[in-house]
Amino acid sequence: MIDARAAVLFEAGADPALTDVVLRPPVGEEVLVRIDAVGICHTDISVAARWPARRLPMVFGHEGAGTVVATGPQAELRGGQPVVLTFASCGRCPYCVTGRPAYCESSTDHNMRGDGAGESSALRLDGHPIAGGFFGQSSLATYAIARQGNAVSIDDGLEPALAAPLGCSVQTGVGTVLNALAVRPEDTVVVFGAGAVGLSAVMGARIAGCRTIVAVDPVPQRRDLAIDLGATAAVDPSAGDVTAAVRELTGGGAHAAVDTTAVPEVLTTALTVLRPRGALALVGLGAPVAPLPVGLIMGRGLTVRGVVEGDSEPHTFIPRLVALAKAGELPLERLVTTFAFEDFDAAWSAAKTGRAIKPVLVNGS
Ligand code: NAD
């Protein structure tokens, strides 16, 4: 048994609280990972806010980076291996076996529901099992158990605090642009929302060499950062007609748009800024329904598609992101604000209020 500290949600609607927990040893192809750093993503916050009381207590966290310290008998990973933890998938369904694990048939069970606090749960509190397994990791903790399938081996040499957000936010933003929209240098791209995901989409468009990249966000500091990271223009949606501004900046409309806001009115605007045959990627979580402007979509031959985790196959895409970061192409340090692990409350609050774009807890123990 391994003693650990974890951010445990005890009460529906409250914030998680740092608590002493115990992890059981890894079994099968599981690995026990010492979490060296873990990012807080808006998905942790939005899912925690509506987590049902019957599945409490629960540990969230799905951007863990750390070091393998123990392995189950079927695991091929070895102790000492640096890993980035990412989303989980079954590894067997038609989507997993064809390199599209983000669309795994049992993705919701593996990532969003937790493991149900049964006897097989990795976590114990005061001797009783509690729910974990969020995104197959529950890594808002000093140790986490993951499966080999969602523990991605990476090279040494990238700081854990910068590696952590590669597991979700950065993979999602960069992958949406490079993998899902597959933009070309001659394309114009507009990104709605300049948080960790949107700014990663901006960096992805810059890596692809896009000639015009527009970021839209009401927060001035986020617009400024978008420009620093490669946007060629930034638009304040509270300052006037976004459609007119983006059409002018893109010479008649964008080829591709990315929505990270999940605000229904923004989705409509995102469609109006596209040129004929343009594509909108829906990435933000939180608008269960939104009006569909059928005439616009049909008349201009637009594509609207959802994108999970940047369409990526993480065992190939995350090492590519690590190489890009080491080559200076992904200045992750501009997104990340680090907090000591024991300052969890401050980090969670900074994520909730937007004071930090990507708060990352660093485990100094
Ligand atoms: P964030 O809150 O930091 O970013 C959202 C940004 O939208 C903020 O900067 C905010 O100022 C901006 N915004 C608000 N209203 C706006 C408007 N009217 N027009 C333009 N911008 C506006 O969040 P994030 O961490 O970047 O995550 C973005 C979303 O992506 C979240 O909903 C998250 O849950 C989701 N997500 C999805 C996936 C996926 O696989 N699809 C993966 C990770 C995160």
C-alpha cells in the first residue's frame, strides 16, 4: 500500500480538498506513477461541478506527468520511465484498433464516470475504497494508478510541469488544428477562446505555417498572449461585430474555425466567419444543445465536427509534442503557472476564476 495526498471531492458542488489517501499496488497491466506535476483542466472543474452525490468521494485530475515507480505483472513499462498520463481507451474496439482511441466505444466509461469505488478501486480513504479512475488516472494526487494504454513514455529532458498539459489541453488544441482540421499553410484559421486549449490551437496553426491566425477572446491579456504565441490578429468580441472583423482579417472568411467556448451564440458566429466549404471544430464542453443554422451550413457547404483530444493517437502524438516543445516550437512555459502541490486550493481557484491559464501543481516531495 502507498501513502499519498489527493484532492478529494467530498460534497456535491463544493471544491475538492487535499486529503491523505492510500493506493493499492498496481495489478495486471497497471502502473503506479509518482505524479511529479499535474495540470488542472476546465474539464476537471466542469465535471466536478455536476458530479452526482451518489458517486462521492471522488478524485479528479487527468493531466498527470510523472515517473513509473511500480508495475503490474503484465505491464511492459519499467520503473523509472517518465510518462505523461492521458485519456483512457479500451484498446480493442474498432476505433481503438484503427488508431482513433479518442472515439473509443467505451470512452465515457473509461474517462468520465470514474471507477465506482468498488473493491478494485485504486484508492482507499480511512480503509474504505473511494472512487477514482477519472480519465483512467485521477492524477490530482501525489501518486496515481494508470493503465499502460494511457501512460505515454516520453524522453527525459522536458520539465514535468510543462509535460503535464500535453496529456489533454495541449494535445487537444494542437491536435484539433494539425490532425482533425489538417490545416495547410495557405489556410486562414480563427480560434474562439484563448484559454489553454485555444492558445494551443493557435500554436498548432503557427506550426502548420498558416498565413492568417485570428484569436477571439474578451480578456485583453489572453488576446495579447495569443499574439505572442503566433496569432496574426486578435479580436475582442465585446467590441463590435466579430463576423465583420474576422471576414476582413481573413480576406473574405476563414477556412477553419475552432470553438473552445461552448457558448451557443459563439458557435453561430463561428459558422458565419467561415468561407464556403470551411470547417468548424467543436471542442468546448458545456453547451448540450445549440441552434443549427441549416441554411448557412448547407448553402456554403460547411462542415461542423466534434473533436475529442485533438483526434490524436497519444502514443505517437504526445512524443511529437515533446519534440516540438524541446525544439522551442511550443512555448508551454507561457501557458503554465506552477503551484506547490500543497497549494491545491489556490491552484483550483486560479483555474476556476481564469487567473491562471494553465495551473500546474508540482509535487516536490
Ligand atoms: P478556458 O476557460 O481557459 O478557455 C475558454 C476561453 O473562452 C477563455 O479565455 C474565455 O475568456 C473565452 N471566452 C469566453 N466567452 C467568449 C466569447 N464570447 N468569445 C470568445 N471567447 C470567449 O478553458 P480551456 O482550458 O481552454 O478549455 C476550453 C474548453 O475545452 C473547456 O470547455 C474544456 O472542458 C474543453 N476541453 C475539451 C476537450 C476535448 O477533447 N474536446 C479537451 C480539453 C478541454
